[in-house]
Amino acid sequence: MEVGLVAIGAGLAVGLTAIATSIAQSRIGTAGVGALAEKPELLGSIIILVAIPETMVILGFAVAAMMLIGGGG
């Protein structure tokens, strides 16, 4: 039973961070397109701002890997 709960926790760690990242990236992307319409020179900054939330998924994956490797008896 403990192994199953660890697996559910690992799945939630990745899944919830992916959902949060997609929400953040959609809002940043929308604002970025509006900014690019007025100032095309902001392209590099906007690409960086869209990539930053992706670190949440990477950290969620790292937590899930630690849970699966170290936990579960």
C-alpha cells in the first residue's frame, strides 16, 4: 500500500506542476504577443519569460524521482 501512495504522490508532483506551468505560460504568452505587437525588440525577453515557469515542472519531476527512488519500502 505504501508503494502505491508514493506513486500517487509522485504523479501529483509532476501533474500539478505541469498544470500550473501551462496556466502561467498561457498568460505570459498572451501578454508577450501583445507586447510584441508594439515592441518587436522584446522578443528575446519574452522567450526567456515563457521558459522560466518550465523550471516548476523540472522541480516537480525531481521531487517525484526522489520519492520513487527513496520511498516505497
